[in-house]
Amino acid sequence: MASMKFYCDAERCIECNACVTACKNEHDIPWGVNRRRVVTIKDGEQGERSLSVACMHCADAPCAAVCPVDCFYTTGDGIVLHDKDICIGCGYCFYACPFGAPQFPESSAFSSRGKMDKCTFCAGGPEDDHSSEEYKKYGRNRVSEGKLPLCAEMCATKALLAGDADVLSDIYRKRVINRGASAFEWGVNQLKG
Amino acid sequence: MRIHTLLMMVCLLLSAFQLQAADPPPPPASLLSINPGTDLWREVRQRDGEIEGISQVKSPGANVLVNVSGQSWREYRMQELVPKAGAAILIVLIIIAIFRLLRGRIMLEEGRSGVKILRFTTSQRAAHWTTAILFVTLGLTGLTLLLGRKFLIPVFGAEGFGSIAVAAKFLHDYLGPVFMLALTWLFILFVRDNIPSPKLDLQWLLKGGGLFGKHASSGRYNAGEKLWFWLASIVGLAVIISGMVLDFPIFEQTRATMEFYHWVHSVSAIILIVVSFGHIYMGTAALEATFEVMKTGYCDANWAKEHHDLWYEKVKDSGEPVAQTQAQASPAPGQRESTEPSG
């Protein structure tokens, strides 16, 4: 059983926001909702880095833990999805999420938020695969076609990776070794005494 | 001479270093640079508080990579609030059940007098029942959202409970602001007679309010009623303020703000709910001839004499509205030992 993950390589991300645009376009996401965003730390300073963030499909998902109506479920591929027919739009998942992934189409008086929307890892929702209801509520279902999330597929610098956790960590480990990372440096220092 | 010695020492030191360095080959320069990633990831994890970056996405919290308060809020809600709220409600219900078993229904000692005294005006009763109905609705819908996942999903299923929860959230969000108006109205109408009178109230409290024996002396409202009034007003204010912050997420409130007011709202609401159980029991089933007072506005003269003796003396002496029941054939105040069946 696969365990699907995103990984964003901060040494490669160039803050082009193409992943954000691709996501919005692929799933026809309404104005104000952003399933994916790029955050830049130390903008304009030495050590500036950017990261693309969306739902990280946690193994122990805080959103699912605090949901008062238990509308979240994890697929066999380890993708965290939710049922918009059950969601009541209380906003609790947004308070608990470490990554700010849950999004709401509205933010108006009397706590009206509409149904929560978030990254589905391009895996749709509980409706029938490729049905028009599924597309309307959750966007395109690429995983059922054997494709990976579009944001990662089209990332120009291959900073954003999506796929099985084991494969991603293999790719990233090779990159780290090639770069000569601090872990290696730490080992050399130990040898030097 | 001195310079000579110094030079020799420097040479010795240098050669010593050279000897040492000659042993293992020097590592490549790329390995000796400090990894800038360590500081970056420390900041990403926000270990030393929230660090804001920038993002093209403009929404509250979008420029923050990791929400530091989320985990502690999750732990509060799932490990503290849900089990402790459930336990508090259960414990208070058990205490009331034990009290019922010990004291049973507390009857009027002298039975009914047949004479009715005006205790609450129509507007007071209207304010009380408006607030009461709103309170019960808000309490039930709030508890549905808090405990429904544990207790109602097994009964109604996830989809069924989803519909219930949508209705509960709708009622809760729209009736909350109405409750604010109702509680303000109630406060204005009832505050005059709920001003504490320290000596009398302390005596009443020391006697346990007559819960476990002889009646304690009391004015229009006893210390227990006054405590409930002030608790409902002050804790009610906390519930209302926090509720309004949560109900109107249109001022760019941050997640930390919402989490804080959720904490205030949940703790104060649970306090009000468990204490209200005591108030509801005392006002309905616990004492004979009590529920009718808030229902009709009139109390039996003997009820007033037993439960609010000082107030009874006052309204009796000043000859304040002493009305008779519609059902009874108006007996004069002297003929108090009427034949009205008690119970």
C-alpha cells in the first residue's frame, strides 16, 4: 500500500507560483480559495527560501481529529479526503491544521463559511470517479487515471515532488548526498575529533 | 632577546599545527561551510514563535508556514474539553439524582394557603422564558456540535448526523446574538432585587440554604438565586463576547484569536450548563408549588412564608398586590387555612 506525500525542495523552489495557478485551473477553484500557496521566508535577505504548501495528507491528521461531524477519511493510498455533503463549515479543521490547508469559499457574518475545500492530491472525493458531481465539489480526479497531482507534475524546477513516500525520499536522499549536506559534514567533524 | 624567544615560540606553534594537519587530508571546502538550511528549518518549524513570510495568496495566516497553536488547540479540544465536559455534565446529574433520593420532593410544611401573591410581573416572566428557551436551545445545539461525534454518529450515522449538525450550527449561530439581547433584558429587570445583602446572604449560605434541614431566612431572592443571577450575568457575558468573536469571522481574526475565544466560550458555556441543571431542578421538580411561580407569576402565600420569609413580611405588611387565584373563590387573607388540595 502506497503512502502518498508531497515534498517541496527549498533549494529548488523559485517562487514562480505555477503550482498555485495550475491547481486553480485544473480544479476550477473559486476566487478566494487557494488549495496551494507558496510562502517565502526571509524575502530579499540572505538565506531566502520559498516553499509550496498545501494539504500534506498527514498520517495522524489534526483536521480529521477535531472535525465535529467526522467528515474526513483516508484512502488506501494515504490521501486525506473529506465529504462535502457532511461538512458543516465550522472552521475547526483550519484552526487545527499546521499548514493552513483547509479553505472556505465565504467568510461572512453568523459564521457562514460554506463547505470546506482543500487539496485532494488530485484524487477527487467520495462521489463516483469522473462524475460531474465529483468534479464540481472536489475537482479533477487524476489519481484514478494513474496520474500524479498536476502541481508537482508540471513543476519546472522539480522542486515540488508528489508520489509514494518511499520513492520521494529516495529522490531527495540522492539530491542531499550530491549537495554535501550538513549531516555528512557532521560526520566528518566527528572523525576529525 | 625577547623578540627572539617570541619568534621561536611562534615557529614552534606553527610547526605543531602543520604536523597535526598533515595527518588526515583536509576535507573539501564545501563540507566545512555551515549549512544555511538548519536556520531555515528552525524558522519553518516556528520553534521560537510564529515567523511570517510573504505569499502571493492573501488570506488570514497565508503568509505563515506552520501554525504553531494548532496542535495545542487540538489537544485541548480532544483531550480536555470533550471528555471533561461530558464528565462534568454526568457528575452534576448524579449529584442531583443523589439529592433527590435523599430529600425526595420537598413539600410545603403547612400545605397551600389558597392565597396568591404576585411575585413576577409579566415582563419579568417574558424575559425569563425568552432567555430560558434560547439558553436551552443554544446549550443543546452547542453540546450537539461538541459531543455529537461521540454519541450521535453511532445512532444516526455520519450523513444523518451531518444534517443534524448543520441545523444545530445554523440555530446556534443565529440565536446567539438574540440571546445577548434577551440576557441584557433579563439583567435589567432582575438586577434590583439581586443586589447582595452580605450578612443575610452569608447566613443563608452557612445554613446551606436550607437544603439539608431547617429553612434559612431570605429576602425576595435568596443567596443561591443571587449567585445564579450573577454567575449567569458574568459568565454569560464571557459566553456572549467570545461567541460574537467566533460568530463574526469577518474582521480578519487570526487562528490564535479564534482558538483563544473558542477556549473562553467552551469553558464558560460548560460552567453555565452544569449550574443551570441545578437551577432547572430547583425550579421544577425539587420543591412543591415552585414551578407555578414563574409560570403564572403568582406564588402561594405559604410558599412565600417558607422560602422567602423576609420578603413575605414586607409584601404582607405593605399590602402589596395580594391577588387571589382565578380558580378559587376569593378567600380573605384571614382565612388562609383553605381547603385547597395540596400537591
